[in-house]
Amino acid sequence: MKILQYLILFILVSGVLISGCIQASETETSAIKPDTQSNKSLVVSVNSAVNGSTLPTRFTCMGAGQVPSVYWRNAPQAAKSMLLIMDDHDAPDKVFTHWIVYNLNPGDEAIPPNQVPVAERAGSGYQGINSFGTKGYYPPCPPSGNVHRYIFTLYALDTQISPDPADRLHIESAMEGHVLAKARSVTLFG
């Protein structure tokens, strides 16, 4: 009698294990198929630097305060505009927004080098208002000896936006519900 109980228990456990393996295999397969059949993930890079590398001094207050070039690839086909926000999450009081550029043409795949920091436009996009209250790029300037992370977040939107004014609050409100994809690149300085 005990042998029969063990045999039934063995058959039930084996059935559950086999069923779990089949389901796991189907889940893994279905998870892989969308990646290989759909667009690749949106990617952003700053001045062709590796994510996590040091932001060159020429883009900071210790250098010329030049505007860095930003590149992207694999924007979703449905994207009507790109939006870039550069901010410092290590600022003492709150997140400090250094740069906003909105309504970039997805097909441009870049904010080219040598942009004017306070110009109306950067590449094909419009420059928003930074946390310092000025339009355009505000170069990083952390206190001496403190390394800060400068995060460049690129959003692919299904529309163009018209924030008024073009500060962080109104930009985020205008893009709500319109984000198709986003990518980040982190640089360090300090």
C-alpha cells in the first residue's frame, strides 16, 4: 500500500515539474521573440562617452562650459519628437535641472556639438528653462571634492509639446501620457 502511495506521489510531483518546465520554456521563448522581432531599445550617449564615465571638463564650469553633443539611436518609429533632460540628483537641496531640449527631430539622432548654451534652439529642438532660471545649458559646477552624477535622460514622445513656460514642471506635464521610450546615460564630475 505504501509503495502505491509513493508511486502516485512520484507521478504527481513529476507531472507538476514537467508542466512547470514547459510553461517556463514557453515564457522564455515568448519573452525572447518580441526582442528579436521588434525595434531595439532606445540608446543615448553623451559625446560618445561610455555610460558612467567622467564628463569632460570643457562641458563644466571648470572649463569653457561648452554644450555636450548627445547622440541616440533606435528611436521608435512612432516617435514624433525627442526630449532631453540633464539633471544632477546629487545637488544639496533638490534635483537640479541643467538642460532641457524638447521637440527634437527623432531622425536627427543627435544634438550636434558646438551649440550655443543660451540659444533658443539646440540642434532641431528648443531649449527649455534650467533650475537656474535661464534658458539653455547650465554647465555642472559641483563643490570641490564632491563627485556628482549628471543624468541625461532622453524620451521618445508620440507628439510634439508646447509647454508654456518651458520649465521642468510644464515640460513634465506636457509629456505625460506621451512617452514611448526612454534611455539614460550617466556621467560623473567633481
